[in-house]
Amino acid sequence: MLLLCTARIHPVFLLMLLLTACHSPSQDIVLTFSSSAVGAEAEVLQRQLARFMAAHQGIQVIQRVTPDAADQRRQLYVQWLNARAGEPDILQLDIIWTPEFAAAGWLLPLDSFAPPREAFFPMTIAANQWAGQLYALPWFVDVGMLYWRTDLLAGPPRTFDELMQLVTRARTDAALPFGFIWQGARYEGLVTVFLEYLGGFGGQIMDDRGRIVVDSPAAVRALTAMRDAIYRDGAVPPSVLTWQEEQVRFAFQNGQAVCMRNWPYAYRLLQDSAASLVAGKFSVALMPATADGSPTATLGGSQLAINAHTDHPQAAYQLIDYLTRPEQLVERARALGVYPPRPALYDGSLLAGVFPVPPDQVRHIIERAVPRPVTPVYAELSHILQIALHRALTRQQDPTAALADAARAMCALLERVDLSPQAGP
Ligand code: GLC
């Protein structure tokens, strides 16, 4: 039929006709997107992806579900990216992975797409840069916080000593198995908890000049306080030394503890009275501190980045741009209670009543959150620290010796690699 008509058709029009005829759904661009997707998070994401596909005919998005545990997800990504696989096209990254993946050449720089970097919290942008280029856009911000039982305590403890006293008393009075619980397994989560104790005691992992100071007297005091909370005060159960976020949440949700340290995602889940025994009986506060430090929240969260070997960079950026727009971020915040990375959203009424604390306070906490060192060797630094922290917390080594060993190994690692950002791609 087409051939019969060609004699009377202009060649350009013919070409257009052929191209249109060739376009079938099977030749749509297929983007693969790896993210965590469980429960309500999966539902919101599916809704957003469906809207994106409806608005972008010819692009299909397929989800690749990855493990939720930070270290396991990283391992999987490293396997995929190291093999130079073009899939997944879009990756949900932990805030600490971007420099490493960028320096390895695994991510596509986003600068040519002119991303609106000034619309995001500056610290989240800084964490996603390497060698002067931006490699990921923030999707949501995590800050570590103290969850406390309003039916057992009159107010949140402000110091670590007060935390121990209040928790011990409340635990005995209410005959609960646990006082205070946190992520103590040997994985990234332990480093985030330590960083909060560390800030509370006035210490740092790395100072402003990039020197490792994790063996300072303040750091030794912080780690000693964590250890003493387990063995001297008995407020923290030794079982936390195998727990990650979800085990901690389940114990708190089942009404077994007075306080817990966790991320914002837990709030909505704990408020669900169908699943939680503590719905309506808890609140959140900043972690405690000592007079030498200040209440500290570790900066965490997820970013969206493009696989350097994708076949569809433009479409991949379109999806990232879509998912990080204000409407999508507000929808996620309302449904999941997670914190959007765009400061402007915290003004006005868009997020009113969405979080346990007013939006301007959330913004204040995010702006003061403490990042982990931004370096392509962060995973290795963290690995060294995780071993030392865990050794001290399981009483295989005292905190001073454990941190001295860690500091030595971390310094040696930094000396072995050239860390100047100019050495990046
Ligand atoms: C959360 C945070 C992430 C952190 C991880 C540790 O997922 O967003 O930044 O590394 O917890 O378990």
C-alpha cells in the first residue's frame, strides 16, 4: 500500500512516514531504575513513574528493586558498574557513594543538563560533586534523630547522662526489655550513630583540613559512652550490635524500648496503629550532647544519578528531573514522611503538618546536619572505622586503642591514594 503511493509523495514526507511507521511500542526507550521499593514507598514511586510515562510517550521505566541495607546495595552496584553494564540507567545512591562512583568513571556528569543545583540544600549538592562536576541530584534527605516515648518520659533527654538516667528509670518502671536502641551492627549505620555521639562530645572524623582526628580525646569519650551504655549502664542491649535500622524500628514499634535512634522514615510507620504498639506515644528530638559538643544529626539520604554507560542519557535525566521536582517531592513527603532536599519547600504551607516538627525546624536541623567525609575512598575509611568501633563495642579492644588503630589505618589509606579533586576524571 505504501509502495503504491510513493510516486506522488514528496521524499521528505515519505521519510517521515517511514519513521513513524517504524515506531512501535517495542522500540520505546526502556529505562531501568534501581531503587528500594517496599510498601508505601513502592506505591508512591509507581504512581510517579506512571505519570512520568504518561507525560513522556515513548519512554518506559522498569524498576530494579535492590536491597535496602546500605552496604549490600553498594556491593551490588559496584558489581554492575564495575562490569560496565549499561543498566540500570538510573541509580538511587546513598549520599556517601557519589564521589567514589564518580571518580571511578561510573556516573555521567549532570552539568550539561543544567540541573537547578541552587534549588537544593548546599550540603547535599556538595556531597554529590566530584572534581568540580555534579554527578547526582538529591532525592530525599535523612537526618539521624532520637525517638522517645511520650508516655514514659516527661521530655526528651538533653545530655547523654540524662538519657541514661531517664531511660534506666523508665525501663524499670514500665518493665521493658530495652532502654535505648540504635544501629550497632558492623555496617555503615554504626558509623552514622557514632558520628552523632562524636558530635555530641565535640569530636569529628576528619577536621576541616582533611586530617583524620577520629582518635581525639573527644572521640575516645564518645565511643566509651557508647560502650558504657551497654555494659555499665545496661540501658542499651548488647543485641544492638547485630541490628540495622529495621530491627531497631521493630523493637521500638513493638513497645520494647524507651528511646531509639533512627531516620525520619520510621515516623510514619510507627504512627500506623494497625502495626505499631507505640502509635501516638512517641515523639522525636535531636540526639543529646555534652557541654563540650552540640546535638548532632548525621546527614544521610538518597540521590539519583545516571549510569555512565547508559544508552539513554537524555531520557534518564528527564526522569531524574521529574522525580526531583517540587510536586513529586511533596507527594513523597506527605505519603512517607521523608524530607525533601529543596529548602524552598519548607517555606509556606506546603509541608504544614506533614512532619512531627514544624517545617522550619526540620529545615534548621537539615542545614546543621553533619556530613560524612566527602571522598572517593569513603567506603574504605568507613570500613576501617566500622571494624574499630565494633571491636570496642564488643569489648575486644578498649576505645583508645581501637580508635588509634583506626586513625593509623585511615591515615595510611589517605597517603596511599591521591585525593586531590583535580585527580578526578
Ligand atoms: C540511611 C541513610 C544513609 C546511611 C544509611 C546507613 O539509608 O540515608 O545515608 O548511609 O542509612 O545505614
